[in-house]
Amino acid sequence: MPLSFVGLTFTINRFPPAYPGCLALAVRFAIPRMLRWLCCALLLAGVMLGGLHADWDFSLISRRAQALYGPLGEGQQRIDAWQHLLATQKQVGELEQLKVVNLFFNKQMRYEEDIDLWHQEDYWATPIEALWKGAGDCEDYAIAKYFSLRHLGVSSDKLRITYVKALRLNRAHMVLTYYSTPEAMPLVLDSLINEIKPASQRTDLLPVYSFNAEGLYLPGAKGNKKVGDTKRLSRWQDVLKKMQAEGFPVETTN
């Protein structure tokens, strides 16, 4: 069912978690509340730019994570594998980076609902939390892929965290999209499938909105339209604070 931003509300039906990586959302959202979420999303994409290219001290990060979350168990192996990926993929081309990062998180993580994993209706995990648990829902996949590619040197204007409606599942979903140029057909990094396909081949996904460090975008007949800039909200400040507590060199600047 097509979604619209013209009316005051839009409806997304909740589906059972039959496929990994799908995000089950509440059935009805008011636009003001949705826009608050959009602003929150912008903060995640925008304020971490300073720390993304700085060296990440994984010895410190692992120690901090153990202090915060307890023994990491098999999660330590997943974090070590992530460190190895980031260390070995900096010199390869962007398309190869996309493939490696997408496949890594699709294999390292299993889908699990927030209420079961975190005992909360909606929880946004850091990449370390997701790898510690080895699980997450679709926004956790997209966020982890986003930060990984940014750290590997992919510019923010090529990446957008994108909310879509998965038409075959009749539910909300989240993916990461990559634009080689501003006018290019985006490639879709999805937790539902390992293959990265152009958006034109993903007719099962209906875009709703997307965001990156530069702003918020809504789909339109003439391409994506920028409709907002980055903003600060306390919800995403919590995400950034968690990453700072984990030892990431996060710079909370506009």
C-alpha cells in the first residue's frame, strides 16, 4: 500500500518476524512524531563525522565494552573480525567495500526483535552492542554498515540510511543506500538479501525517506528532495554517548 506524507498519518501493518532484518513498527504514526524521528536520524548521520576517520583503539573499545556489558563471550570474536575487516579494506575500491561490509554484518548478525533482545519496544544499538549480541533488527544492520563504510572513507554524501516499506512483507524496513554520484541510481545494502542490487531492481521496496550527514530527503518524481538539515535531539545523544563510553573518538559537533 503506497505511503503518503500529504495526510496527517500513515499506516504500517505489523508483520511477524518471518524474515531477518525487518523492522516491525507500531501500526500508526502521527506526522509530528515521525518528523521527530527523522531529526533524530539526522543526528546519527551527521555529528559523528569527526570521529569516523580517527583511529579506533579496539583494545580500549573491548575493555570499555566488557566494563559496560560484562563478558563479551563470542561477541569478542565478532568484534575482532570487524576490526580486521576495517584494517584490511581501506585500500580497496568502494564497490568492493560495499560488498564486504554488507556480507559481513549479514553473516555476523541474526535478526531478533528489540523486545526480545533488549526488552524494549524500540532500541537503537551501537555496532559494538550488535556484534556483542550477534543480533539486531534492521536498523542495527543499517547503522553498523553505515559507520563501517564511513570509517573506511566513503563520504557521507554517498550514503543514506533509508526507510522503506517492504511491500511483499507489508511492513516497515530499513536499508543502507549508496550513490556513486548524486544523480546515480542507488545501490541497496539490505539485511534481507546478500546481493547488492540497484534500487530499480528492488521493486519490493517502497522508499519513504532517507537521511545522511547533509540532511533529510523525501522521494519524489524528480528524484530525492532535501527537506531538512541536521538537528540535535536527546534520543540520538544517547546513541552517541554510548559510543563515546565504548571508546570511540566521537566528536559531537554540528
